[in-house]
Amino acid sequence: MAYKHGAYGEIGDSKVASTTQADVVAAYIGTAPVNLIRGYADMDLVNMPIKLTDMGDAQSKLGYAQNWADFTLCEAFAQHFDNTVGNVGPIYVVNVLDPDVHKDAEKTTKTLTFKNNRTEFESSDIILDTFAIADKAEDVDYSLSYNFTKGTVVVQLLKDLETDSLECTYNTVDTSAVESDDIIGQETADGQYTGLHAMSLLYQYHNAVLNILAAPGWSHIPEVYKAMVSTVQKLNGHWDGFVNADIPLVDSQSQKIDTIAKAQEWAEENGYNSEYSKVYWPQVKDGSGRVFHLSTVGSATMLRVDLENGGVPFESPSNKAIMATAQYFGADSKSRGFDQQTANSLNEKGITTACFWAGQWVLWGPHTAAYTYNGSMDARAIFDNNIRMLMHITNSFQLDHGTEIDSPMTPQDKDTILNFEKQKLDTLLGIGALIGTPTVEFLESANPTSDMMNGDFVWDISATPTPPFKSG
């Protein structure tokens, strides 16, 4: 056995060792308009997990813009905090856009025309901290603010002037300078964390264990998807989580992926098949014309369903109502979409989608990305709630017993853990999260004297997550 110091949980082949979690943590990575936040440079808003509880919180901490293609995290803000099905949070986000780095080389010069000493102009890429009017001082000659609802910069003159126009200058961010390498990131020897590696700071700074990870606008890049899947496995050496990712509408060769066959082929060719993930296609549009990646919709729905079940992820987000009015295949697509029966052909290849059913739009597909109908896979990879329940159990074991590490392990302590874990399993059985007869054992074969002399102990838990009612 390798040297270990701490409480650990490992998922074996259709057999687990552990149980129950405190909070459901949904996290996103991407770009946010922190350029609209005054004093952003001193607020640690780049490559750092930020907790957001509602739209006002998101706007004040990271900004907001309607241009989701440039500011990808704003899509998550809207999905979680401006949702007709029901707002749900909190969420944790890592922004990789750095206005000090990702900015245009030349300043923008603009003539402002005032009426009643006030003017406003649209801009989401302005770096507010760089705004200046020649020979004028902020808070002496003028005030500067931002209207997130209208997406406008507001300038109010504090003194009457002889002219009704003034020239201003400012820098702008260049979101095109953000690349997939910024999303993937790295951890340096001197303790700097960037991109996905910054998810390691969630536990340290927020006491939060990552459960769900998404990167709308980025997860369709194979290198990013692989890095996301790697991130959620044994984060901080302990925690297991789940990825929601998208199949693109246009591939890297600018070829449209506008049919089910193309989506299936793309997923297979690019290896979007991890049991630690769900993959989605296409996208959806809501009643106001906003377009959402299904990975964002899936993450919000997953969080909502988990919270309805007391934080226990034993129910799939499939067939749950979502904020949508149509499937979306691209701005110039003529497709009118497909029904539930056609959607099943995606499901049988492990791809989750959206369809209209029973008078509402719903997510459709309870499987992980590793699922293939009549294919060969571990039982835990069949349904999303299977693998997520096992993660819930192993993460819970570590959370509950991590504080006991380095305390004496007497026979009574061994039995205390046995009884405690059995009670948790019985509770999960009682709420319908598990079926059969879950067991927890302290096996002699798994605990040789040589291991126990070194302070290494193993409890074996066998548990069967409750399968969804997929068809009837």
C-alpha cells in the first residue's frame, strides 16, 4: 500500500467505500467582465474561486454583460439567477480574463456629448479604471458609473462647463486574447494557480467540495474537456466531482454539426466519453431569445434537483423542466428541431439533449458520456446519478472522518466508524437513494497487521444507487 496520511475514499469497480456530503457545489470557469469593476486589480478577481449568491452579487463582484460569447461566465449568471423555472445558487466561478494582460494595445478616444451635464454610451469591453477626461478629475469634475441593465457607461458632470462635449480616453479588454491554455492553466512551484488548477483553491478558501464543473463556451474544446475531467478526479488528492460539457455546433474546421449523426460522430472521434461527465447537444433558446449551452442548463438543473433532495444526488436531472422555448442549432440554421423519440437516438450514445414533453421543455438523457446502448461499461457509468452517488459516498466519508486522522484507533473507534457509516447508508436507503442491502465492513483481508501497524485502515462499503425509471 502506498503511503497515506489522511482520510481517503476510493471508487472501485461497481463497489464503493464511503457516504453523505454537506453542500452541493456547482463551479464554472471562463471569462467575466471584471473590467467593469472599479479597483478590480486589488480585488483578486482573476484565477481565484469567487462565490456568488444572486445576480446583484455577481454584478458587484465580477460584472455582467449581454455579450456571452466574449464573457462566457455571464451565461451562468443568467441561468442561475435569472431563470423562470427558479433561481438556484450559490455558484463558484473562476474568471481567467485579466484586463492587465488581455487588453488592446491602443487606447480608445471618444467624444462625449452631454445633456443636462450627463451622458452615457454602450460598452462592455471598456476598462473602467482607465477612463479619463483630459484636465478633469474624477469625483471632482465628474463621476463615473456603469449601468449593468443597459450595458452603458454613465458620466455625470459635477460642475457646469461652457461646452457640451468633451473628449475621453480609455483602454478596452481583448477577450480574443484568452485562449484554451488560459482555461486549462497550471500550478507553479511558487504556489500560483491559474485556470482549472485554481479549482484546487475551492476547499482551502471556501471550505467547498467541488461536485459539478462546467465551462460553457470552452468545454467543446477537446483539450479543455480532458483537463476538466482530470480536474474533478481526486481534487486536492481527495474529492471527486462531475463534468457537464458540450458538443459544438461548429467544429474546429468550421464545419457545422447540425445533425444527430454528426454530433454522435464528433463525440466519438474526440473522446467525449468519460464516466465522470455528461455531454450535451445542441443548445437551447429561451423566450427572450437568449441562447444557452446545455452544459449550463444541465449544471443549474442538477444543482436544483440535488437541493430538492437534501443535497443527495440520487435523482437524474433528466426529464426536469428547463427555461427553453426551442432547440438551437446556430444563427443561420433552418432546423426546426426534433421530438423525444428522435432524442432517444442521442441518449443511446450517451449524449444528453433537450426536448418538449408533457407541456414543457425538459432535459432529456439520464446517462453518463460513457454510456452506449448494448455496449460494455461498468454499471456505475450507466446513469449519471450512479457515479454521482458513489462520489457522494466517498467524499462524505472523507469529510466526516478527516478530523479524526492521527487520533488513536482502538477497536472501539473502528466499530464507531462502522456503525456511523451504516447509519448513513440506512438513511440513504430510507430516502430511496440506495436499493438492496448496503453494507459496511472492516475486513481482515483488507486490513493486514502490517498495514494497521503503519496506521492504515480500510472500511469496505457496498452500495447500489437507485436506478431511474428510464422506460415503462
